[in-house]
Amino acid sequence: MIDEITMKICADELIRMALAEDVTSEDVSTNCVLRERTGGEADLICKQNGVVAGLPVFARVFALLDEGTRVEFFAKDGDAVQKGQRLAVVRGDMRAILTGERTALNYLQRMSGIATYTAAVARLLEGSGLKLVDTRKTTPNMRIFEKYAVRVGGAGNHRWNLSDAVLLKDNHIGAAGGVKQAVAAAKAYAPFTMKIEVEVENMDMVKDAVAAGADIIMLDNMTDAQMREAVGYIAGRALVEISGNVTAENIARLKDIGADVVSSGALTHSAPILDVSLKNLHPTGGGK
């Protein structure tokens, strides 16, 4: 959850980096037209139907520029929003509003786009019992925001980073000399509290993963027939994850495979933005 504590610990530095990317010395356009603090307000308008996510991040951008900025919201993260809907009003120094506008909108558009796409994909799995999760295919320095948006959209998170869990992929297996060797090495090294997941591509690897005692077996880019055979063989001895080029266009076919989890990198790397805009900026008088 992007709450105040998480924001201060994890997100503020990233937001400052984004602002610094946009202002290397000064906001010359704003400084041309506003030489001193001037109070004003602007409306946050939704320009497409979708699911909104990232409103606390949107507000935090302005707060970091000017702690006197206030944002009054008329929606909350997870709400279905409509084209033309007024989502918020931003009040404060117009210089901070102008300087932070693009960065704040970039976060909100990206996160809302992910939430919107995720919600659409999740609807395709309704009633199946198959859990939808994301992957580590996130934009650099955007993972905390993008994975949060996935949850807002109704799906779950896979591991957050390389320190979270053991996931032995094809190159790990190749480096170790095989599935059994890789799992044995993981059991010998990793903390006992950590689950061990193995990526497999054929039935021989499935059998080796089961024999080695893997906790989770990821069926990667297998055919439907191969996945059904693998699920039947595993028979509950490990959790089964399906992965590999899973998108809104093809995910429905996986509902009756019998797996436990399906992971989709498309939730974060292929979601289009949700168009939102900050409009109608005008002075309100005073410096606040």
C-alpha cells in the first residue's frame, strides 16, 4: 500500500529523482510568468474510462515541491472512473503546480493504465480460482509504483526482487548442471523460510523438479497439452505456475488447465496509459 510511511521510506527518493530529471537547474517556463509565490488551483480531469491508481503519488509530487500544496480528491485508488470525471482539485503555489504537473501526471497515467489493464485481464479469469500475478518486468525505478498498481487492479504480486525468493530459471539450471542439482544447491544455501521455485520447459524437467522437492513449479511456454500433463503428474506435490507470453488475448484458455497461479509480464510492460490531465489552472489570490 502506498501510505504515508511507505511514501517517505521507499517512494520519496524516487519521486525526487523524477523531478530532478525534469528540472536540472530551473523551470524556466514557469519562472518567466511567475516571479513570486501566487496561490491558485487546477482540476484533475479523467479523459478515458478506466481504473484509477496512484492518487497518493500524484499528491506527493506537489507536496515535495511545496508542503503547502493541498489536493482534494473526489475519487480513490481502485475506483472505476469515467471520461470527463473531475478526480481532484490541486490548490497551492501555482509555481509548484506548474513545475510538478508533468511528473505527477506521468505517475498517475502509468499507474492507472496498469490498474485498468490488470482489471480487464483479471475479469477474464473470474470463477476459475487461478491467481493472476505480475513479474519483475517493470520499468527501472518504477517497480514500487507499478506493482502497487497491479494490486489496485485486482491481481497479486510475484516476488518483488531477487532477494525475495529462490526462482531457478533456465540459466540457473544450466549453471548448476540440471534441475536436481540446482534445487539441491538452493536447499543447502537459502534460508529455510524461503520457498524454492523452478522454471521447467518439458516433462523431464517437471519430473526432476518434483523429485528434488521444489515448492513451486513454473510451466514456461508449454503447450496446453503439455501443461495438463504436467499438472496431472505434479498432482498437488507442488504449486503450479503458468508463465510465458500471457496477455489479455490468450489468458482465458488457461482457466481449466488446473494450475494455481498465472504470471503475466504484460500487466506492467504492455499496459497503455490512462489519459488524465491537469486543467483550468487559475489564480485564487494570496500566496496559499
